[in-house]
Amino acid sequence: MEFSLVEDKKNWNDFMAGQTHAQFLQSYEWGEFQKKFGRRVWRVGGFENNQLVVAGQVIEHYLGLGQGYFYLPRGPLVLNNQESLKEDLFVFLKKNIANYGTVFVKIEGQILAPDKNKFLFKRVKAVQPANTMLLDLTKTEEELLAKMHQKTRYNIRLASKKNLDLKITDTEKFSDEWKLLKATGKRDKISLHPLKYYHLMNEVLANQEKFIYKKFLVFKDAEALAVGVFMGFGDTFTYVHGASSDKNREVMAPYLLQWEAIKFAKSWGYRYYDFGGVNPVDKNDQEYRPRWEGISRFKYGFGGEFLNCGATFDIIWQPKIYQLLNWLKKIRRWI
């Protein structure tokens, strides 16, 4: 098997979009967005008979003082469940792309742990949600509604009677959206990206050929009450960011927003609607996050199928520095 950097957009996206429950985080477009945000990105592929069989989009995160790490969001991915091929990709990364300051590589969505005889690694909490809910969009609207919790169906129908207005856009700058995101971040103690990050989404991700980026907003009397940011790639339409107002909560705007997004995804031919992350049922699971309890209940109400997206590991290349970084992280929590 031969490894190389993959520059051809079509070749890359054909492989990534061809995966079941395709990951927009591994799309060519998402890599270009990360570059625009100031990060270095490599697309690494392993080929057999000129066909991609294993690939991963590598995003470098800078830690300061010349140190950094590689991050493969929901990757790498392989053809036909050939998990062992990933090990050769890790070796290629270390030999050909990593430098003296690369401390570790973080991989997500893994079915199997790395080979302990070949790699020093540690299982860690996921960056992207380790669990999500999927709706099967091959079902009719009536079937989807029937699978929902009774209260969710009721709230969707209630919202539809409240004279709410829906707006779908992609290129307009974040304005109402940013106000809602800040309000939600403060209310639910959620860290936000800087405003530049969201503006760059509009600039880089809108108007792509096989990648859909959309913002859904729900208004009442010209006041924004809920917003959702969505990405469509391959067979999956994903809810990525969302926020809601503290006002007029009785009109159930977030329920209408989700239902309209589900219908939109279905009309565009997507197979799956991904709610973008939920808590596991077991509160002792290391991926359980107390601050997600409310949003997880909300998403569970739509009646999708629970999906575990696999484990996250750090493959450690510089053990002493890695240990020091973990100590510093713990000290920051104590301060």
C-alpha cells in the first residue's frame, strides 16, 4: 500500500461521502474551512491499485511554545472495515508530516484500540460527541412523527399554530444568530467559538457543489427565537450548532426548527438526520456531560436511533511532554 497527500477534491470527497453515515468533518470543504481559520491541514490517503482504502483529514492544533498535536475528527476512515490499515497511516503521519513539536495525534470514532505493541496510546474523552441520534429519512413524515415522544409531536403541532416564520440562509453574516448563540452560551454554560469562526462558515462553506451548509432561523414578529446550523454531506444531514432565545419559549420555536430541518433533509434525498450529539444513557459513562442533560432529552424526544460513534484515543509520540500538558490542564481546573 502506498501513502500520499491527496489534493484531488473529487477523489477525496467520493471516498468520504461514500461512507455510511458520512462525516462532514472529513469532507474536503471542512478542511478548507479549517485552513481559512488559520490551521494547517493535510489529507492523507493509502492506496491499493490506485484506489483509496484508508484516509484521514489531519488538522494541526497549536498548543504554544512550539508544541502542537494532530486531530482527525471522526477519523481516519477505511474501506470495508479494514481497521488494521489505520496503523500504517499513523506511521506515515509520524515519519512524513509530524515535526519535533508534534506531541500526539488524536483519533476519533474508532471501533478498535491501536495495537499496544506498536503504539503508546491513551483513551480519552471525545472532542466531537461520542454518541448521537439518527433519524432514518427513508421513512414517511407520518412514520417519523409516530416514532416521536407524544410531547414532542404536541410541541411541533403547537409551534405550527403560533404564526412563526422560518428563514433558511447560508451567506448572510451572523447577527440574530450570534445574539442567540451568546444568550444560549451564557444560559447553558457552553463555550462558543469566536464570531470570526461563524462568519468564515458563511464565506467558505456556502454554495458548494456537493456539500450543503444552511442556517435555519425561526422568528415571531421579526424577533429571532431559534437558530440551527446544519451541514449536509454524503448521506447525512447534521445539526451542528443551535441556540434559542429566553423569550417566547411557550411557542416552542426549537421544535418547529428541528421538524422543518428534518423535512428539508428528507426533500434533498439524505438518508440520515444526525442530531449532532447526545448523552449516553449511563450517567457513569465517561462521555456523559451533565450540562447536556436538557438538550439530550430534547433530542431523544424525536425518536431516532441511538448511535455510539466509537472511541477516542491519543497516540502519544512525546510521552514526557504529553504528561506535562496533562498536569498543566489539571492545574488550570484547580485555579
